[in-house]
Amino acid sequence: MGKARLAAARTRGAGAPAGAQGGRARPNPNPFEVKVNRQKFPVLGRKARHAVGQPGVSRARAVHKRTQTLLKEYKERDKSNVFTDKRFGEYSSTMSPEEKMMKRFALEQQRQHEKKSIYNLNEDEELTHYGQSLADIEKHNDIVDSDSDTEERGTLSAELTAAHFGGGGGLLHKKTPQQQGEEGEKPRSRRELIEELIAKSKQEKRERQAQREGALELTEKLDQDWKEIQTLLTHRTPKSENRDKKERPKPDAYDMMVRELGFEMKAQPSNRMKSEEELAKEEQERLQQLEAARLRRMRGEDEGSEARKPKHLSADDLNDGFVLDKDDRRLLSYTDGKMSIEEEQSGEASDGESEEEQGEDLSEEDPENSSDPDGHSDLESDMDSEEDCGRPSGEPRQALGEGTTSIGHRAQEAARNQLPYTFAAPESYEELKSLLSGRTREEQLVVVERIQTCNHPSLAVGNKAKLEKLFGFLLEYIGDLATDDPPNLRVIDKLVVQLYNLCQMFPDSASDSIKFVLRDAMHEMEGAIEARGRAAFPGLDVLMYLKIAGMLFPTSDLWHPVVTPALVCMSQLLTKCPVLSLQDVVKGLFVCCVFLDYVSLSRRFIPELVNFLLGILYIASPNKCGRGYTLVHPFRASGKNSELLVVSDEEDKATWQRRGLSLHWAYRLKAQNKTEANHTRLSCLAVCLALVKGCTQFYSSLPSFYAIVRPLRALLMEHLAGRSHPPELQELCQSALANLEEPEPRCRPLVCAKSKPEPLKLFTPRLVKVLEFGRKQGSSKQEQERRRLIHKHKREFKGAVREIRRDNQFLARMQLSETLERDAERKRKVKQLFNSLATQEGEWKALKRKKFKK
């Protein structure tokens, strides 16, 4: 569009015929407007162009050109009806009028020919229907009789035409040949002639029907004769020969697979997955039903008898309580001509034994696993049947009543001792402790799970706050279990799963509870340091809280509101709590294990961990002279606790076996005997070596790790590698030393790349050949041509922009003139209206004045 507009602008900017401006004669130019371009000096061979300029003439030409082109387009901008002359060769200057006429005539004939024969299959043949041309039938000139099937269909006789369309005059005046011969006969009336005509038409119709029936009979007979002859003409080969000739190919693997897929069962639509709210609702209803059944059993209400009654009583029922539960009929079988009765009896006996065993197993199972909702529906009937079988026939009925009563009491006691199915959410920690205390591990887990199920947040409005409180109560209960003597670690391990579920449901309240517990532990440690100058390792409950925090929350984040304070707390424990006993060693090693679990994903370096392991190895070595390392707090180079893990008894070393270090040492004050204490020391040393090996696996990728752990390597090589420790400890020590050895550097250090030396600057001038003086010097012919085209393009572009600007100015003037014309016309019409209104007003006032005078 931009290029087209530039071209149009350049075209309109070209000169127009002189002396034309709006159809008027061009005035003579003003001599004062003539511009003369004088040359400073003449140049031979150069033509002087535009020596004399006439601005008025060129401006008039441009206005005339725009009036003929641009103004015309502007006036027709909103018009869509354009008359287009499509006559062939009308605007062709190369064709003569005779050629134009001949070509137009040929196109007209061709167009008519194409329209007429567009659907003709063969131009030489004429399509007919019952002997008549389809072209004639399409004219609809004939009336077709639907009852006539003869060859003369569609034709009307002269008599019928005269009777219907001639008014009957022809029938009266026309004479038949017989009538002409018999002139003496009396002429017939119109009625007689019409009746004769009707009789003739009926006779012709009967004749046509008879011919049609005869043709159908002949056709059927011909078909029957053809069927009889066809059996003689066809020669069928025997079936055996056909089988030999046509052998069906055996289906290949693909065909067999396709057939198998066709017989396979189609996929059935499954039920939609239920939401968490629906599952919680169903579980709550199930527990409520089980609790209602348990309460009925506690009250002694028997509902099993009603369940065993038949639902429908027939007319032949004897009302004796007999119910057919299964079909006892057997199939008759024979073996070697004899009926197999003994096998059936043996099979029945084995079935009876298996049923008795199954009954015993079911009676021993928990009632909630039984299919019956109360779990004891068949207890009374089984006991009754057993007593009936064991009671002689002469025993009175009272014994049966006493047995039934004793069974009912036992069922009530069993239901009373059974764990309830529904629990209300505890409002305080004492209430939760009363629910869980005195129960086994499995029962405690079931109680906590049922509390969560019965108080799901989707079931009621206040359940969310209740479960949030339950998380804090469980955390406090775990702390109490950890401080018991001995600590119930198995229950703690199972309750962590319930804590995780609650943490996923309420992460904010769970994080607040964990932070509150850790904040209390830190405050206690800081208070002890301010009061005594040192702080002891906390109890097992705080250690459990640190372990649980790493299991409930992500530990790989750079900063976490719960995990980061836990890491700080463990760092404070390893640096500010001195190691004074074996219990402190066990607690410190447990904190180191938790530290490694925290940084297993993030691979964050913990210097407190390395320092604590170095101190543990130091207090386990008897010879402490000539070391190349320095101990830091909380360990001391000398003192009564500097050899806390040294084992000097060879018998205890020989009897020691490596196994997991129990956390029971974290709460015991002293060992039972010396051998057990030595075994614990060796176990602590084994755990320390395993932690050193784990640290090397985690931090081996750090560039400065081997420089940091160099004291560990020196301590192991000097004091532990050559000692008489058990073989398992020796293997651990060797593997740890192998991991601590610094590998050879495989990559060269980064060095700056060698660059080519820059030569010294020389002051020798550069000689350039001057081809031509002026602006175009030093350019080849191609460069000159390129510059010439660039200059020409720039000049044309400027001229086009100038013409577009003038076009816009011209259109603006035209629009302004139209606006002024519309305004002038409007003012004229308004003035005319005011004049007419004033005239009417004057006439009305004159008329009113005249009436008033009268």
C-alpha cells in the first residue's frame, strides 16, 4: 500500500496540460514569480534543465491533475455501484469492429450450445419414452390417461374431443358411414350417443385388461419353463472335487489374534472415585453402626433371632423354625459300576471337620471383622445347638434356660470390654491420656485413627479446631512416652504416622506446635547456661521432637520456619552441651544421626557435626600425645572424661558384637555391669566411625572438605588404625580411612589463555592512491553505481513524501470547502425558515387585528 501510494503521488505530481485549471483558461504567469536558475559557468556536454521556473504554471498543473484523479476517488469513496462494460473487445484497439462482432457471435452460440447439450449422453440419439420423444413430452401438450396402457396412450379420439370440448354439436351433426347408407333411420339423441361412447370406452378397457393378464400369464409360464431348463444347463461338480479344488487357507497368527480380540470381554465403566469428604462420611456411618451394635450387645438385646427368621412364610410352612440355608442334594456317581457312597460319607465328614474349624476360627476373630454387624448374632444359636446335642432327652427345660442366660452374660461382658467404635475429640491433654493409657499399642493406634475419622473437618464446622488441638495433645503424649521408664518407642513410631496425617491436613497449626516445643527446649538450655555456665543434654523427649520435625517437614529448603530452628537447636546442643557420661555420648551421636538425615538432600555442610565426631574419636583413643589437631568446646584435652570411651579389657573386646545402639542408654544413669558398659563404648565408637564414613559420602564433592577432615584422618591413622580393636571395628576404621584419603586432582587449575603478543606501534605512513578528487574519491565503478542508486532513491522518496503531503493538503481544502458549503446551505435554509415564520406571524397578527376591529 505504501509503494502504491508513493507511485500514485509521483504520478499526480507529474505535469498536466498547460492552461487547464478547473476547465478555465490558464492566466498569464506573473513575471515576478518566474525563477531563473543561473549557472556559474557553462560546462561543455551538459544540458541545462529547468533554467527558467514558473511556479504558478506547475502548481496549476498539479491542482488540475489532483482534481481529475484524487478528487474523483474522494467523491466516490462511499459508492459501491460501478457500471462495468463487459462487452468482448470493447476497449481493445487491436481488433476491428468486424472481428469483435464475429467473436461475440461465436461466444453466444457456444454459450447456447453448452446450456442445451450439457446433460446429453449422445448427441446423435434422441431419448424416447413409450415411443414419444422426451423433448415433446416436456412441452406438456398431451393429456395422459392413467388407465390406458396401450401404445395409443396420451391420444384422444375425435369423438371424445367433440363430446367434451365441442359442446356436443359434432355428435349430433356428424354421421357415421352406416348412417349415411341408411338415410331412412331416425337420428339418435345426445344421451344415446354418450351412452354408446361410454360403452365403447369400457369395452376397450376390458380388452386392454385381458391383454395385460394374458401377457402376465405368458411371462410366468416362460419363467417356469426357464427354471426347468436351467437345471439341465448347469453342471455342478461333486462336493469332494470342490473340496479338493477349494482348500481353505489355514489362519495365521494375526487372524487368530484378531478372533481372540473379538471374543475378549469389553472394558466396563467403573464407578467414579469418591472424594475425601464422601469417604469420611461413609467411614463415620460404618463406625456408628458398629458402635450401635456393640451397645445393643452390652444391653443384652438379641437381634440375631430376627435376622434368622425367614422373610417369607408359605402356606405349607409348619412354623417349626426350620430354614433351608443350602441345597443338600448330591449328584449320583458310580465308580467301576458301584455307587460311590463311602467317598461321599468321608467327604461329608471332612467337610464337617473343616466347617467346625472355620467356626472356631471365626469365633476367635474380632467381632468387627465378622460379616454380621454385631459379630455375635450366631453365638446363641451355636451354643443352643451344642447344649441340645449334649443334653439327654429326659433333662428338664430349665437347664437350657440357665445356659442361655450364662451365654448372654458372656456376650455382654465381651461387648463391654470391646474397644468403642466412636470417640469424641478430646478437649484437654488429660482426656486424651485417659483414652490411651492402659491400652496396647494397636488399640492406641485404633483409638487415634477413629478420633480422626469421627471428627473429620468435612463432617462438622468445629472439627478443624478439635483436630488442631489433637496434634498438640499427641505431641505432648509422645513426650511423656519418651520420658517413661523404659520409653515406649514402638508406640511413638506408630503415632508418627497419625502426626503426619494431621500435619498434612493442618500444616500451620502443626508448625506452631513444633516451634513452641523447640522454643521451650532452647529457653531451658539458655537458662541453664546463664545459671551454671553449662547445660546438659536434654531428655529423650526433645530428641524425639527433633527427629519428628525432620519427618513431618521438608529439610531440603534453604530456609524453613520449622526445620531451620531445629537445625540451630541441634547445633547448639553439639557445641554447648559437654560430654560427661555415656548417656551424653549416646544423645550426641543420636543428634549427629538426625543431622545427617536433615542434610541428606541439601548436602549442607555442618561444621558442628565434624567437630563432635572428632571429639568422640579423641576420647576413644588412649594415646593422646603428638596429635596434629586442636579440640574445641565441649571437649577437653585432659580431664577425667578425656578417656570416656577407652576400653582396656581384652575379654570385653573379644565378646563384643556389633549391633544397633539402643536409645535405652539415653535415660539410664549407669550400666548394670562393667562388661555392658564396655560393649556400649565399643558400639558408640562403631556408630561414630559409620557417621564419619557417611560424612565423606555426603561432602566429598566439596572442594575444601578434605582439608577440613584432615585432623580426623590423622587421628584415625595414628591412634585407631594400629590398636587391638575387634575385627569389625578395624574394618570400619579402614573403610573410613579409605574414604578420607584425598584423591588426586584430575582437573588442571584454571590458567589465563596465552594471547599473541601485540607488536610495537610503527610510525610509517600509509600510502593511499587517490583516484579522483571530491566526495567520490577512492571508489570503484560498482561503488559509484551503488551511490548513484542510493541518491536517486532518496530523491524519489523525498519527492513522493512531498506529493503525499500536498495530496493531504488538497483533500483538507476540499473537505473544508464542503463543510463551508454545507454550513452556508444550512444558514440559508434557516434564514428562509425564519422569514417564512415571520411572514406567517405577521399575517396571523393582521388577521387577528381585523377580527378584533370587527
